[in-house]
Amino acid sequence: MDKDKIYILAIESSCDDTSAAVLCNDVVLSNVTASQAVHEQYGGVVPELASRAHELNIVPVVDAALKKASVEKGQLSAIAFTRGPGLMGSLLVGVSFAKGLAASLGIPMVEVNHLQGHIMAHFIKEQDADFKAPEYPFLCLMVSGGNSQIVKVNSYKEMEIVGQTIDDAAGEAMDKCAKVMGLGYPGGPIIDRLARLGDPKSHTFSKPHIPGLDYSFSGLKTSFLYTLRKLVAEDEQYVEKHKEDLAASFEATVVDILMDKLYKATKQLKIKRVALSGGVSANTALRQAFSDYAKRYGWEIFIPKFGFTTDNAAMIGIVGYYKYLDGDFCAMDQPAFSRTTI
Ligand code: KG4
């Protein structure tokens, strides 16, 4: 076996995506994800159904990742897994699977924080693809369904939250806005699609006035709900007739709120290297705003590839690889955890 080649099998099961990836050092060989359509009919993730679906998916997804990478179980150097934060029932499936497999193969385990994984997605190399990772320190806007944070990243293991939401996350706000309009789940991609056809200046929603670098999205959610109620009272068909404009205006408000604090953070911390991470980083208007700010303020920006924006195991594998190099392994008795910061 080639000693310079470290093969990591990574497992991610924190919410409603069962994902497995195989990395050779910092290069991803496979990244296989099974999403769970079962939640669509409920307008949100149902934890009990999510854990059952993980249980069904985990073996075929891991098999597929190994096959796609052309790596045998016996070649694996370690197993990296998401230990938290996330839904406990979902996490338990991935954590228990990782423990069982690591024990049977006699190889070490590496625990990974899901949020650290999202940020470190910028360091995943792909075979034969151009690649530039951010130099440390950099700022990362981490926006997902459960988190909205501005993080100062000093190294893969030294991360400092400089601002975060005091209530809802940006993705949660997008999902709730779509739900109120009766558009389905997850709402973020639907809002994104509709917004491309609408006028972002057609409606105005209130923005929060939170001191410092923290975010708040619950006021915007209420403002959207009250505006909609008033408009629907005047015309029952209002949402159907104006859903593109509503989506565009709501999305533009979320993006303004996010970028405003991020800009303040770059000024305050005097850092112009800025990365975007998490599920909401797939959003077209947010990506565009990043490019616009880069041009206007001379930022060096890092926007992840679509495959590395939402939950995936490759981002867990890259942290696993760095921790492996540091000999930072975890014991069998480490439990999953549902809540934490980085
Ligand atoms: O990071 P992620 O996959 O899961 C966690 O929350 O950890 O993020 C999911 C969130 C959901 O709220 C989803 O609606 C949002 O990301 N999202 C988007 C887009 N794609 C996914 N929001 C806006 N525009 C998108 N294109």
C-alpha cells in the first residue's frame, strides 16, 4: 500500500441527506448523496422519518461511494463522520455506522463538526480541476437552513464566530417565506427560481436594526407575513399573480441583510478575503452580490461549487484528512451532539 496515500471514507447524516465520500489525501474521488423526498409533503424535515430514511440509505450510499472511487474497504486509512450539530436521530445513524465500520476494519475514527465542514468545503480538491483555496485568515459567511454566521477562519481548527443570527437562519427564512406562499419545500431553491423572473424592487419589507455583526431574520418573516395578509385581503389571487415579484423582493432583502453585516465585518477586521458557505450559498442573487462587492471593494472571493454548497460528505472528508494528519482521532465512546457552535 502506498504510504503517502491516505484514504478517508467520510459520512454525513446530520439532517435529511445521507452522504458518503472517499478522499485520497485532499482530493475527492467520490461524493454520493441520497436526498429524502419524503419530507416534501410535510413542508419541512420530519426528524423521525429522516432517521428511518438514513437507516435505509446508509449502506447503499457508502457502497456506491467506495465503488465510484474504486477503493476497497481494506485500503481505508480512517473514517470521518459528522458528530454534530444536527438532528439527533439522523446523526445516530451515521455515527453508529462509522463506529461499527471503523471497529470492524481496525482503523481510527475522526469526528467532524458539520459547520466546520461547510467552511472547509473550500479546500476540497477535485481531480483534474483548477483549484484555489483561500489563504488564512479569511472571513466566511456561513448560511444554511440552521445557521447564519460570519466566521473568522484562522486555520482549519481555529475558527471564531464574529457574528451570528439571534433568531432564525437565512435559509429558514427562505423556507418559511416559500411555505407562506404555498410553494413547497425546501423553499430556498424555489424562491431562487421565481426571483429570477421578478422585480426585486416591487415590494419593501422591514430590515432588522441589530447592533454589531449579528443577524436577525424573524422580523423580516413577520413583515413578509403581514404584507402578504394585507395584499391577499384585497385580492385573493395576489400571491398567484405576483409570486415572482414577492420572491425577488424577499430574496433581495435577505441578501441585503447578509451582505451589509459581512461588509461591516470586512471593515472592522480589515480582512478582504471572503468565502461563502452552506446551503444558501447556492442562491443566485447572493452569489451575484458577492461578485459585485468583490469588484466594488477589492475583495478576493471564494464561492463553492454547487455540489459542495448543500450537505455533503466530501466537506466532512476534507476536515477528516487534516485531522488525520494531526493525529486527532476520536474514541469509540464519543456520542453525537445536536447543538453547538464551531
Ligand atoms: O446547508 P444546508 O444544505 O443544510 C443545513 O441547514 O445544514 O442548507 C439548506 C438550506 C435550506 O434552507 C434551503 O432552502 C437553502 O439552504 N437553499 C437555498 C438555495 N438552495 C438551498 N436558499 C436560497 N437559494 C438557493 N438556491
